[in-house]
Amino acid sequence: MDNLHSRTFRTTSALRRLADLQRRADRLPETPAAVTKTALHELTTALEELRAANEELQALVNELGASRLEVAESSRLMDEFANAIPTPVIWTDSSGVITKANEQASRLLNIGRGHLIGKPLMLFVTDREALFGALRTISDTDSAPAVDVDVTVRPRERRPRRLSLRGRRLEREGRYVWFVHEPVPPVSLLE
């Protein structure tokens, strides 16, 4: 039995004992002192208020449980959506530490998603100055523009590849999202 149920049970028991005391006091041959009746009445009121507070608290606990289920379901749906995106996507904090990645990013970097979390993105990029410049650009602007940077990505135990990162700050979360894709070849006007 958790604390709230225990308190509710004890409050209900205390109300029963108080009702029993009041019945016994009413049956006494001599009239109980006014102080005793007042104390019993005040105790009854306090216990009723406590019972009502316990019921309100239980309702809040139930709402919190339902909210937690909704958040867990939203998170699961977001993960499912992120993994459905055919492009490798990596989320980082403002310093470039990976907070989340989809399956495609995990495959590209040749490391499990769970093992990516907490690792600096720079571990997988050889052009670190370009990455840090992109991080500064995203951090220093209020409008959270997207930034594109071509870097050499170095997957674990695989050959490095030249790829493009398109990064953007997520304004509400304070995190950054990076889309990894093949670089777009320059268009020649002479052709």
C-alpha cells in the first residue's frame, strides 16, 4: 500500500474512532464539558478536511499517472517517426553532445543508438573546426536559421566519407538537430 492510500485509510479509521468517541460522549450520564464537545467538533472538521485533501491528492496522482502515460506514448511515437525518416538525424545539445539519434544515423556511424547518447558529435567528424563554426552560427543567432556544412564523417571501424550536415536549433527545446546527407555537387553554369 503506498503512502497516499495508507494516509487515506488512516484518516478514515480516525474518523470512525472519532464518531465512536462522540457516540460514547453522548451516552454519558453527565453532560460532557463544553470544551470536550468543542474539541470533538473541531477534530471532526479537521479530519473531514484531511479526508477531502486526500481525495484531491489521489485525483491529482491519477491525473499525473495518465499524463505520464501520454508523454510515454508521445515519446514512443516520436521515436517511431524519427526512425521512419530515411535520412540520418542526430540531436545534440548546444555543445555538440549527442542526445538522440535515429536508426539511420546509428547505421551510418556504425554504433548502436544507445551508445551514441552522451558522445560528442566531433568524435565522428574529422573537420572539427567546421562543426564548431556551425555550432557557433546556430547558437549566436536568434532566428535559429539552418546551417549547412560539408564535413568528413568518420564512422566507427569504417572508411571516412564526405557528407553534409544541415543543422538547426530547436527553439523550444534548446537542442540542435542535424540531418546528414550526401553533399550536393555544385551546379556549373557552363554546361
